[in-house]
Amino acid sequence: MKRRSVLHAAAAGATTLALPAVVRAADGPKEVRLDYAYYSPTSLVLRRFGWLEQEFKKDGIDVKWVLSAGSNRALEYLNANSIDIGSSAGLAAVLARANGNPIRTPYIFSRPEWTALVVRKDSPIRSLADLKGKKVAATKGTDPYLFLLRALQTVKLRRSDIEHVGLQHADGRVALEQGRVDAWAGLDPLMAASELDAGSRLIYRNVAFNTYGFLNVREDFQARHPAVLLRVINAYERARKWTQANTVEAARILSEEAKVSLEVALLQLKLRTDLSNPLPSSEHVKALQAASPILLEEQLVKPGTNLNKVIADLVDTQFARAQLAGAAA
């Protein structure tokens, strides 16, 4: 069977989740605006199969997709009211919320190991300590950037001890491979591609410093359209379960969308992406509480910011759990 036929059959045969009563078109938004991102494979699956378009067609609600090149872009779009729902790293969402971005997180799209510190295959750099005085590329406002700062702390280095080069993720990879920077705080699938295609080396990995994949929503959208938001979350759940059951086909979608090899996509999905726990909980709150001091120490938020309150206001541990339970009842 041709692969397109396989994908079509899989989409048609996917398990339908229990959904709340259909929202009347007059009560819902005219469109739902959300992002898709190569660091969120389930968003690619959801977009490829058109499950949201099918879900909202009967209500006359359009679906608009916007590509996010990194957490910083997704959070900028949310803050500018260009999208309603966007995907970012957890600590990046805390930083955004602390600085006035009106978002909440009702769903976790993955627990990834999507970032590490990368050098060229022929680089003399062997450890974090060797980064002192070196040029390091990272996208400010994203998990790789915050990962870099936390990693440096483990060897008593600060941001001022390196020369930070602010580049978007894809540009950071190119700069590294061309020798214009000494190291790069990478992001999958670009990081996996640099490893497999260019022989780049990961000099520092720490899965605990990778914060979760947060599906964020503008507070005003959640307040006005909670049932619509729940239907989006249910669609994400459908994509998550399908991806778990069809990893190779999901990797093929990622490969085609991100224009990376299937081998790279499989490395990202099979070895660095955990899709097992989608509901926000105390686990995610505690992880962010452990990670958030870097924001104050590096003066990324105003002095005296109560980050525990920021995290409590951000991570919505009630919405998805209660709403999904009610939908299934």
C-alpha cells in the first residue's frame, strides 16, 4: 500500500476521543489560530491529518496554522495576539509569563531531551569549562538558551564568561558547521541532523535541564472559549496516541515537514521524545521551580519577581484533567 494511503487509513481509523457537546458556531470564535513546530512532532501529525479542520468544520470555525521556529517565536505570537494557542518550552513560558505575556498552560505536548551543547566534530572543545571566552550560539528566550546558562553554572561560569551570539536555531546550526561560532545550544531536529549529517558532537547533555513541551493558550481565549480549547486538547490527545502507536509514520511526517532524513527524525522521536504524561501536574510545577532561579540570577526578569507565583499562575493543573474527565463521563 502506498504511504499516502497508509496515512489516510490511519487518520480515518484513529480512535475518536470523547468530546463535549458541540459548541454552536454563534458562541465560538470565527477561527482557531495555533502554531505547529518541528520540535513538537504531534503538532505536525495533527496538521497533516486535518483532524482539527474536520472537528470544527460543522461549526463554521476555520483553523489557521502558523509555523513557530522556536519558543521565542511562539511566545511572541501569543503576546501579540497573532495566535491563540502556541507551543514552547516550559521555562521559556515561565520567562514570558513573568514578563507580562498573558498565557496559561493546560496541556503538555512532550517531555523532550531536545537540547544539548554542540561542537563541530573536529573541535578541540571537550567540556563545558572549555567554553570560557568562546563564541556560543543560542536563541534568546528559548530552552536551549536557558539550558546554556544553567549548564555554565555547573562549572561556575556565567553568561559574561562566554560570547553569546544570538541566532535563531537553524542559523545557529549553520554558524557552528561553518566555523563562525565555537559551540551551539542546539534544538532537535536540527541538532540531530547536525550530529548525523555533519558529525557534530554533544559535549554536554542533561535531560533534567530540558524543560517540558508546553501547549500554551492566551488567558482571554481560555476564558471565552473553554469548550473550544478542550476540543483542541482532545485533538492533540488523538495525535499523541497515534504517534505513540505509529512512531515510524510520525517520524516520516516530521522528516518531510522539517526536511531532515528519516534517520534524524527517528532519533528525535524514538530516543529523545517522551509522550507519556500530557496532563500538567505537580511534576511540572516542581521541575520549573527547580529551573526558574536562573531567570533571577541572570536578570532576565525584574528583581524580586515571585517566580513560584508565576509558575502557579502559568501551569493549569485543573483544566485539562477536570475537563477531560467530564468529557469522558
